Amino acid sequence: MKRIFALILAALFLIPLNMVNAATEETALAAVKMDGKWGFVDKNGQLVIKVQFDDVNSFSEGLAPAKINNKWGVVNRTGEFILQPQFDYIGSFRAGVAVIIDNKRWSYIDKTGQSVSCLFVLFGTMKNGEGA
């Protein structure tokens, strides 16, 4: 009886973990540089987002910072800009916010491009058990 209980318990924990890992691997995109420009490939090496950017950061929370003509914006998994290139720099999203530099000023934005209070970033992300 203990063996059956242990197997059921293991199955309850392992199946969801394997599904999460499979989903993560299936949707993972990696940056690739060709002829001085950046794009993204999937896990099979297939070009998913055409090589067009001057620079990129890694995907996080389904979004990746991308630089064109000396300005940074944010692209989704299809390569469409959801935040147009307008910043001097933008970091990857963590807990729904990203750090930006614009006109030598540091601040945080959410995924819609709206400014976010630094106090929210500090206490909001720590409340969820994540660092900023």
C-alpha cells in the first residue's frame, strides 16, 4: 500500500514538472547573429524571427528587448514590436517590469510601456519571492 501511495504521489509531482519543462523547451528562442544583425531561432535551429536587429537581449516573460537604429524597443515571440524602439536601453522583463534608460535617466516600465514606481518594483517583486 505504501508503494502505491508513493507512486501516486510521485506521479502527481513529476507529471506537472515534466509538462512545464516541455512547454519551456518547446517555446525557447535563442538569439543568433548573422552578418552583424540579430534574430532568434527555435530549439531546432529554425529562424523564427528574422535577422534584423542591431542588438537583442534574451526572451523573458515572452518578450525580448531589441535595438534598431540606436534605440531599444520590445518584441514578442513573432518579432512584432509591442513597444516601439524609443529607449536608450531596456533590460529583460522580470516580474512584469523592466529597467529602462531614457535620456540618461533610469526608471522602470511595465509591459505596456507605462512607468512603474521604484517602490512597487522593490516591494512588489519581493512580496512574490523574487528579486528585482
